[in-house]
Amino acid sequence: MPREQMAARTAAPAAPDATASAPLSDGGKTRTVDTRFGTIEFDLDQSLTFPKAIPGFIGYQLFGLAMIPSETQSSFMLLQALEPTDLSFIVLPYDPTTALIDAKDVDAAQQSLGIAPADCAIMLIATFRKLGDRFETSVNMRAPIFIDTANRLAWQYILPNDRYDVRHVL
């Protein structure tokens, strides 16, 4: 599924009750969240459920995925908790053509999680560190987020192969 179909819409500035759900015209619901990148409206019918919480973040199971509002084109996306809304991650869609993760490791994860290859999207959690007068961007290659796009389920999966860095510098 293209990332644009998984992404939420950027909304106008939110009313004071920014976390309330409101009906969509098609009968679905939305959640408007004040994020670190501005106010974003998430379609709850497109939300992702983590059946097992992201390690270290118990109590956060419902997330939305959105393009980061920006004036420049960016591949980074926002993985935003929707209940409660005080947690988010910057993620980068994994491009399998780079082969940074061995195909056999991806296949093993898909099999373990029960994700059909055609329904699998992979996101890498990004970290930005200031080093003097520049920033370093890295991604967690050891524990990517695997998404079953057909069932709207997601897991942070720790790859058993220790050749992958937790802080892979881009």
C-alpha cells in the first residue's frame, strides 16, 4: 500500500478540544491531534493497532501514520499515538531495494508475524542528534516496525540477526 494511502490529512488549527473524535462524512471517525509538527487529523479507520505494545511504551496501542507537514519534500513520516496522544516517533519507510535488511530476515519476520508479503510495509524509527554544528540522522535497523496493511496491525520486531545496528547512520 503506498504510504500516501496510509497517511493522515493535515488539518486546520484545532479547536480547544483537539483530541475529541468527530464523525467523517462517510460515517468513520477522526482524531485531531496537536503534534510537534502542528495539528493533524487522523482517520481512525486507517489507524494502526499494535497488538503488543512497542517495547518500553506499555499503554500505547493505537497509532496514526501521517506525512510530516513541511515545505520541503521529505520521506520521513510521523507515527503518532492516538490514545493517549503524548507519544510519537519519526519513521522512515524502508525501501527493500536497498537490501539493508537481508530478504531472509524480512521473510522470517513476515512469517513469524503472519503478514503476507504483499501486505507488508516496514518503517524504521529515526533519531536525530545534534553533533556540534550539524545533525546526525540514524535509523533503528535492528527493530523495525512491521505493518500488516491489510489488517491495520503493526509490531516492532527485533531482528535476531545482530548484524543490524540500533543506530544506523544515514
